[in-house]
Amino acid sequence: MRDTTKMKTTLKPAARTLLGSLILGMTMTAAAAEPVRVLMETSVGDITLELDADKAPKSTANFVQYVQDKHYDGLVFHRVIKGFMIQGGGYDASYAQRKTRAPIENEAKNGLKNERGTIAMARTSDPHSASSQFFINHGNNAFLDYPGQDGWGYAVFGKVVDGMDVVDKIAEAPTGAIRPFGRDVPVEQVVIEKVSVIEAAEPAKSE
């Protein structure tokens, strides 16, 4: 490998500027791909999530934007099914739906699986209809993985790294029927009090 220590002194100013821009661009791209950690404070305990910005960049950016907009603060988990998943991100304590941005592209082809403890985007029958709602898998739900039952599946974009006991507590909560959600609504509301980005996860150290 050739020595590049003297490259800066031999490049013309314009070339140095271009090289600096390229390096900065590469650095920003690398930083954007690092995992992001998010703290979800609920009325029954805290859940820490690690979002995979590398494999699910659009879903991660979308979720983080909602976090920064404080969209999730004060919403509830409105659908809970033990052994399946817990879902939230759309309705407040009076079950009024909070306004969302435009839906995003489905990233279910990213190779991430709907395994216990992972977080994925909720959607309608339209594969590209996900906006703010999400669910945390309480069990291993391979049937939700790409290609799923509709040729698309549900896009996983992160996982629980702390607080799975809280997820279990929410999933095991008694439920009842409340319109328009059917019978899977927690009898005692589980409120998402606050969600915040706490850090970019530290990259794994090589042995």
C-alpha cells in the first residue's frame, strides 16, 4: 500500500476541497447507518429499543421523526394479544386517532425477521400503508416475514434490548372489547408516556 501522508501537500486547493467533501459525505453516510437506541417510557415500565438504520433506513428514519415530533407521547397500546404482539402508535387515551404523515415504503425484504422482541411497522392490507403505528412481537411470527401471505410481509426495523419483561407484562394484561378495536384492548390502559432517542448504539468491538 502506498504512503498517502503527503497527499494533502501535493493536491491543488480545488482537489483538496473535493476530497474533503467526499470524506465528509462518507462519514455522514456511515454515521446514519449506525443503530439508534430509543427509550419508550410507559405507564407500566420502560422499554429500550435498538433500531436498525442499516437494514431498515426508511422505517427507522420514519419512526425517529415521529419520536422527535413527540407524536407517540400520550398514546396507548390499543391492541394486545398474548403470544402474538402488542400494538400502539396511533391512538390517544380517548381512542382518538392522531394525525400522521404520508405512509412509507415497505422494507420487509430487508432480511430482518418477526421474532420475539422485534419491532415492526403496522399497516393495512396495502403493503405500503405504514405510517406511525408499530407493534412489538411477543412471539416468533414467521408468517409475518417477507413474502408473508400477501407477497410483502411486515417490515421489522429493530428490537428490544432492555425491558422485555415490560413487553410481557403488557402482552399478558387483561383485555376487553372497545370500539372500534374489537376485544383486544387492555382493560387498564397502557400509556406511552414519552419516547426519546437516547443514543446511537456503540459499534461492536472486534476481538
